Amino acid sequence: MSFQTGLSGLNASSRSLDVIGNNIANANTTGMKSSRAEFGNLVASAMGASGSAGAGIGVAVDAIAQQFTQGNISTTGNSMDVAIKGGGFFQLTQPDGTLAYTRDGSFKLDKDGYIKTNSGANLMGFPTDKAGKATSATIQKLQLPTNAPIAASATTSITAEFNLDARAPVAATAVPPTPRTTYGTALSVYDTQGAAIPVNLYFQRVASTTTDNWDVYDVATGGAPLFQLQFDKNGKLTSPAVPPTLTIATPSAVTPDITATLDISKVTQFGNDFAVSNLTQNGYASGELTSLSIGENGVITTRYSNGQTQYGGQISLAEFRNVQGLTPLGGNAWAATFDSGLPVQGAPGSGKLGALRAGALEDSNVDLTSELVNMMTAQRAYQANAQTIKTQDQVMSTLVNLR
């Protein structure tokens, strides 16, 4: 019996050394969580025995417990690297279609724009709208438009904010007459194919006995005014009361004319020099992806060569009631089991889920100093169990040699 007791101790100590060796080997593995061997004693009891009648017959490894404590966060400067500060796991879809979970945030973009891990698993997240808000609670593979430019968008609205000089004379009565080009501005708008078309706006003061009026033209000479601006005695715009609509011809016979509303609600007429403070429009040409960033809430912001900023989805996290029930898969990933429970999904920073830090990775939580001490302890335990077998062998030898 003592041989088996010592042998069980050797097996348990050997398993412990295996676990410690694995921890040490993965001391530099991103998102690695250390493990420890947990032991339980073995007892043999006679049927119906009670109290201290049981005899110890050795030890067994009851479980290999994982330690899901937070690892240090190291800055990398790579925008695709993401660390979790707090609880939760990134959700992955493995190449075979199964779900997995990881703390390793060293992601890459493949040729099709999918965000993947080093093992080829897809990062999962929520789709978002133009404001960066999640539009669905169903996770999907996150993909960015890297293999083709984003489509152009035609201009539909123009905003103009400027001040017209209240000291300016009526253009027709001035000596010499004030040229139409004296007060003007220009911007480019875009058709449905993203072609830029210049638009000029000229302002010419006209006579009136009740209000201050300015005609608005789109050509430097000739032509009828597009509409008229009217101001009260305080220099506030009174007409037009609703934004006028501009129709801008395109040079192509294929693309339709551009129809855009002109927001002039903040135009003023004060006794200061003519000055344009804001002139914007909402159209843009097609553009290539130039950079991306990931916020603490997991929202992916993409920037394009045409100056546009869009949102490419939101990284989702998952938490479990019993993280010890997760099964290691290798490749820095775990799989959910019946013991772990179903994943609770959510946005980073919500509930018990941690926030994200882009440009950084979570280091292994292995404490090398502690592991080396544990290794020496396990080694001594192994030697001690071997000594019990040696002693038992000597006892047996003594008995065999009795005459």
C-alpha cells in the first residue's frame, strides 16, 4: 500500500511540475492566464466505518484551476492591438465556425478587411450606425472596407455663415458701380459619382425703402438672381424664411443635377467687413481607408483619404458566471462549457465588462518569481515521495531477508 501512496505523490508532484512549467513557458504570451494544480487526498474506508476509521492512501490532482487575474497592460502603439481593462473576453468565430473567447487582443486585418487573430479566428462585434450606436444585439464578424474605396455621396445640403457689410452702398448707384465680384465666396460640391463641381455665390446690394436687400447670384456677370436676402434694422435675416434650394448642373450627361438646400439662417448684416465664417457641404468623393482607432467602448472609427470619418462596428465582450468552467483550446482561446454557463454579451465598459485600451496588449499574469518558488517546492515534494518509496523498499528487503 505504501508503494501506491508514494507513487500517487510522485504523479501529483509531476502534474504540478507540468503546470508550473507551462506557466513559465507562457510568461510572455499575450493574454495568458496562469494555472495551478489543486490536490485532494485519497482515503480508503471499510464499508460502514465511521469517524477516523479511514486510512489515507495518497493524493490526487483534483483540478487544474485557471487564475483569471488582470495582467499588466503594455503599450505597443499599434492601433490594431487592444487590451481589456477589467472583466470580459473578446468573442471569436473559429475557422471551423465554433465560438471561442480570448484575452489576446493582437488583431490583424486580412485581405478582405476582416479583423482576425493570429490563429485566423474572426473578431465579433455589433453593427453600428453613422453615429456609432449599435443597431443590433446580434454579433457579427467585424469587417472594414479595405479592398475597395467607400462610395461617393452627392451633396444635398450646404451651410453658409457670413456677414455682409452694412456700410456697403447700393451697387447700382455707387460711383463707379460696385462690381458683383466684390462680395462673393465659392466652394465645391459633389455629384453622385464623387466629381467635384465648383459653386460660386455673389452678393449685390439693391435699393429698398423698408429693408436692406441683397441679391444672390451664381455667376459673376449677367443672369437673374437666385434669390434675395432681406435684413431688418438690427441686421437680422428675415427672408427667405425657409432654406432656398439650389440646382447645380453637372458636366456629365449620366449624373443627375445636384439639388441642395442652402442653410443661410446665420447670415447677418452688420457694420463690419464682409467675412465668411463657415461654408460647408455634406457631399464627398470616394475614399480609401487610411487609419482607424478603437475607443474605450469598443467603437471602431475609420478615417478615409477623402476626409470622411465613419464607424466600422463595435467590439463586443462576453462574461461568464463561472470562468473556471471555460476549457482552454490553445492559441490563447477558451471555449464555453456547461460548467461555465452561457456567455453574457455586452459593450465594453457596461456592467461588469471592462473598458478597452487601444494600442496596448494585456501581458501574461504569470509571476515568474512565484512560479520558480513553486517549482522548487514541487521538486522537494517529488523527492520526498520518492524517498517514501525508497524507505518502503528497504523495509520490504529487510522482511524478505529474515531467516
